[in-house]
Amino acid sequence: MRGVIFPSDLYEREGKSQHAFCARLGREYPYDVRVLANVRPDAYWMDAMLREFGHAVYDRHVNPRLPYLLRTYAHANTTEAITLMMGALVDEPGWLRSVAGANRERLYQDSDKLAAHRRSDRMILTRFVLVMYHFEQALYADPDSGELNSMWWDLVERLLFVYRPPGRDEPDWAAVIHVAVAPVYYHNYMLGELISAQLRNYLESHITPRSLLPERGRRPLPPRILLRPRRPRELARHRPARHRRATKPRVLREVARLERFASHTAATGFRYQDSLWE
């Protein structure tokens, strides 16, 4: 990640955007990936950094042998799944102890609070996704409606149980930056949560022979072993018997097919991006 950190803009300054996001500039390899943030020493920004650098990891490792137009994430919910899986570590006692250096005894005392925080965070996200889904559905059905301000607060009151200030009639919905720069996007966070839970379970069940984090009940592999590339025969030893017969998962077969296609087009001199417009 040093190649991402050095060109990134991570700390506050006057006049800077107050948000956090990851951007990949172009699709030429090696990829130029950068993060903008306003880091402070608190849990909110720890979560934000884990998520945005989750995007960065995803973007940095898109297969460069793919055709130019395919060198991006498969879908918004897949890149969000990676970021949400990374962001969830901020409430993981194992990660807080082994990576962030938190006190073991304090973590033991606060483990129930961390679990409760994660549950409430997901519950609020689910409800806010519903607010955004219903509001944007109404917004694009009738963008000139004079009822958008009240409609927003009707949804917030019904789904988030937050009541509007007396006499309030302002476009508070416009404070959600996604309405302007990433419309009809919020449902990808909910889909990403579902995918990230399945992905985390698959990683711990089939890729690593033990849990990724020590506080989940099992001792993890040493970092050097955990992070190195693993050959198919090594992985097969740690898979349940019903999985050992499969030579490759369907997703890996599809990636291999795309790699063969990219190699063939490069060998024949086929210009993929030009042919789409001719």
C-alpha cells in the first residue's frame, strides 16, 4: 500500500473536501490509485481508512491482462464488499489487539460493547439504505415535485425514528453527497454487507486453515504464511472433502477464460476498445 499512501492526501487542511474517497486515475498498468481523507485519531477515521484502502487494494489488483474496458470492478457491490469487510475490523477484538495494539484486558471488558456497536451500525445502515432507496425512487419519478423536502423527513421519521425540527422545510436530503456524485448507489452498501459476510466466511473456511483473527476462537497462521500466495494443492488440504473434487471454483474458471481471451486478442493485434465504436 506504500504506492497508494505516498501520492494520497490524507490529512485535514483549510478549503479541502471534507469527505473520504478512493480514486483510480486511468486504467493503464501500473494503476495510479489514491485516497483523499481527513484523518483524525478516532474510530470513525480508522473505519474510513480501512474502507478506503479496501477500495485501493481492490483497484490495485485488477488483472492488467484484461481488455482495457474490463479493467475495473465487476460491480459496485463487489468493491463495496471488500471495503465493508475491511471496515468491520474496527470492531474486531482480534484486529484491535494484534494490529492496533489495544490492551487485551480492556478489550475483554469491552467486547460486548464492540459487538453491540457493530450490530447497531448495521441496523442503522439497513434503515438508511431504505430511506435513500425510497427517496431517490420518488426523486427521479418527479424531480420537480414541491414535496421532496417533506417526503425526505417523512421517510427519516418512519425508518430512522428521527423527528424533523418544527417548521423545517429545507432540502436536507441534498446534504447526502451521493445524491449529486453517486446517484442510486446506496443499495450497493447493503448488497456489499451480504457479500462481505459470505466472503469472510469462505476465506476462513476454505482459503486459510484457521480463523483470520485470534479473538474468533482459533489461533491464526503466522502473518508470513497467511499472506504468501498458496498453491492449489496446499489449499486443497484445508478444504472439506466435498470441495476437493472441484478443480476450480466457477469464478476462477471465468477469470481464466478472460485471461485466455485477453492473451488471444493481444496476440492477434485486436484493438478491443476501438472495435466497439467502429
